[in-house]
Amino acid sequence: MKITSLTAALAAVLVGSAAVADEIGDAERGAEIYDYCAACHEVGRGAENGIGPHLNGLFGRRAASVGDGYAYSDSLRRAGADGLEWHLRTLDAYIENPKALVSGTRMNFDGLEDAQERADLLAYLRRFSDNPRDIPEADPTARAPEVDLPPEILAIVGDPAYGEYLSSECSTCHQRDGNDDGIPSINNWPSEDFVVAMHAYKQKLRPHPVMQMMAGRLSDEEIAALAAYFKTID
């Protein structure tokens, strides 16, 4: 049989005696990595919301959509209203750096830097979602290219003065005094988080259409300048 895609090729290598979910990663190892999550999240038979929402049926679920009165952060509810869904790509980005994908999330977790650990964890969590036939070739678990910024982009030193000049459009929504009533504040953001977030909009990983348009008009240098400027504002 002719293999027509990299995804199919990877699946062919990984298929064997392992469960289908393991094609994302090693679900057995992911069960151990899940210990990072277990203090706040439940998964499996009888799972309930606790400090964090339960993770059953996570794949394909819209962000902030678990019922039963769970109190999501305003930022995550806005992201869900903007269309953010938990697919393999977005979950991978969120687990890597929660605040880069949803800046105001209350999830108190620094993230998993190791891509294999993330893949293993997602393979484990995928066991508790419907439609295992979707692994990994089809939505909602289709693996799209990650937002992977080259080191030279992250190394750009932005000019705060230029960033201030560019910031007028940002300040039509984000208030310079740091008020986050309705619109999240971007004052005093770490520069790298700002850059990653803007490139996530630029590459349409974050779903907000206005921010996608705004980020799409900015060069790498302009994003770095804005990051440098807003980092200086308390």
C-alpha cells in the first residue's frame, strides 16, 4: 500500500500491539505524566469537576464548555466564545505553555517543554474521548504543524520607543492603565510570552479573528517592539 502522507507513515511505524491511542505517544507513560494534572483534574469513570474541570471527552470539546457550573476564567470563556476547541494541536500548545495560548488562564501550571512527554500525556487523555477511529489521521486529533518559532525570532530585541509608536491600535481595546474589564490587560507581559501569543494569532492557532488580522499585518520586528514596550508598562 502506498503511503501518501507523513502522518500515515508515522502511524504505520507506531501501529503494532499498542492501542490506537498510543499512535499519538505512549499512553502508558502518559498515565504516569498525568500525575502532574491529577491534583486539579479528574479523568475516567465517575470523573467530576474539582479545582479544574474533568477531562473526559476532552478532544473535540470547545474550551470552557463543561457544564455543571464550573467557574472558568474570563479569558478561557472568551477563548471558547471565539471558537477555541481542544484538538491535538491546540492541546499540545496549551500543555506546552498555558498562558501563551490563553493569557489569563487560571491554570497554575508552567507547562511541559518536552514534546514527547506532551505526546504521551495526550495519548493517555485520548483514551477518555469518543471516536477513537479519529486517531491520528482525522479531526479532532489531526496533527497540524506546530507554532515553532525559530530562535532568531525569539532573539529579536525590540525597540520600546518604536513599540509605543505602534501601540495606538492595541490601545483602542487594551487599556493602558491595565484595566482588564472585558478585555485582558497586556501590560507588563514577559516579552517572550507576548511574542509567542502574537505569532499564535498570526498562524491562526489562537482563534480571535480581529487579533489574527492585526497580528497578520505585523512584521517580526514590529511584534518584538510591541512586546518590549508593553513589558515596561505596569
